[in-house]
Amino acid sequence: MSTVRQIRAWLSARRRFQFVLTVAMVMLLTGTCVGLLMVPNPILPKLRATQQANAESLGQAQAGDPRLAQVRRTIEPFGQLVTRVVATGAGHESVVVGHPAQRSEIDVLASELGAATSAVTELWGPDWAQSTLVAVASAPAEFAALLHSVDMPSDVAAASIAEPFAPGTQPTAQRVVFSPDAGRRLSPDGLRTLLRHELTHVATRAVTVDGAPPWMLEGFAEYTAHRAQPHSFLDVAPTVTARVRTGELPTDLPSAAEFTGKSAVLAYEQAWTICAFIADRYDEPHLVALYRRIAASKQDPTSEDRILQEVLQTTRADLIADWRAWLSPRTA
Ligand SMILES: [Zn+2]
């Protein structure tokens, strides 16, 4: 094989084994989710080769779970394991894994996982695995290793990750990872909300294309996370509230760039308000239908306008105008 062909083959193999990582960067003091990140995975092939051996010592229910085998290999060097198996969905099992120092977070997440899975299914529908591996890291290095990321920002509180999968199929190996600080900085309510946010990314991953607009992806995850919880508009969107009260209404849907850095808190809150507005003005099935169309490809204002006309029978400009009008009385 020529050098050029070898390089092509190597590149193609790497692409195939890329993990896609969605990161909920959480401002830990406020519990607000603020980021999305895509990171390639360089070590999946090696992990796959060791899955079988690592699964041997597990109990019957978990032995066939390749996700746990992968995670065990990564986290065993960081200390003794604590594992909780939880019934989720109809006849499915999910697993929460971590170390004794994180036992309280592990217990909270294990107690919330069944209800969180049901909450996501209630809105999204049952066409997702409903079986998730949740890992709690005990150190920044372990957190980064679980997400196959070398430079995870310190204010990321949780992230979800999926192995590559063929278009039109469901991802088979997904996990949600919580940072070592998540339990210390977030209340049980914050952990519950963040778990639901990440599970939404897991549930919707099969129909979500990398590069799709974060106002839809993150807004929908936030909407699912806060849905049916006793959270007021001010609880979820304090920054939006403060700005609208001083007359600063948004003039456009938040751009992808606004979901990183200092503008991220506002962008995440705005994204939630857009989805809350659509669910309120139209209904939740229309919100879900819109997600499926918007998340299915990269978009620009023209393509968004076309989809909005097809799904909601409105234009992009009218949606923004109606959203602005909807915001004002909620922040009064
Ligand atoms: Zn997110």
C-alpha cells in the first residue's frame, strides 16, 4: 500500500472511531448549563479489544454491558468502584458507577435515573435506548479520561458521549459523565435537572447532526430538564429576566458562537425560553417535530425559515417577534 493510501486508510479509520461528545458546561455556582463541544476519541479501538476481559468479574446483569467494561478500565485506577443498577424504561437497566468518595452523588443520581428516563421518554417518545451508563468522576483526570478529552474546562459539570453509529440507527454505547465537583457545587435538584438535560442529549442523539443549531439542541435539553419541575421562569432564566426588565429583548436566535464563553449563560437561557415559548404557543408535539427537523442538519436562517414555515406555519422573523412579545409579560 502506498504511503498516501496508508494515510487515507488511517484517516478513514480514525473518523469511524470518533466519539461525538456533547458537553454541558455548567456554571457550577448557578447550575446553568453553558456549552457544547465536539471532541474526537483516539482510544476506542483499544478499549473495544479489552471489553471482554473486563466484563468477566461483573454480575450477570452487567456482564454483557460493553459500556461498563469500557468505563471500568478507565476508572479502576482511580479507586474502588461503587455500582448501582437501576430499572429504567420498560424492562431496561441503567448503571451508575463511581467511587466511594462520590457515594452521595451516586445515590442521588441512581434514585433519579428512573424518573429522569421516564421524563425524557414522556416528551421525546420511547424510540431511544432508555438504558444509560452514568459515571461520576473523582478527579479531573478521570473526568477527562471518561470523555476522551485532554483539556476539559474546569467549569464543565457533566457531559454525554456516544460511540459512532450508522445513520438511521440508534447509538448503542452512550454514557453521561459527571465531574468531580458536580455533587459539591450542585444541589440534588441541580443534579436532577442536569441529569435530565444530559439524558435528553442521549435520547435525541440518533437524529441529531453535529453542527445543528445549539439554540435547538440545548434549548430542547433545557426544556426537557425543567419540564414538570417546580421551577419558575426566574429560576431558569434569571439573566434573560434581568435583561428584558431593562428593555434588552433578544433580536435574533442565539448563534452557535454565543454558546461558548461569557455569552453562554445568556444563550442557554434564551434557548430554553425559545423552546418554552414554542411549547406554550403551539404545543409539545410541535416542539418535538421542530427538533427533529432542525437537528437533522446544519442550518442557516434561510433553511430555518423554511422548516419553521413547514412545521409551525410561521416565518423565522415572525417567530422571533412572537417570542419577544411572549417574553415581556413573563419577566415583569
Ligand atoms: Zn447540553
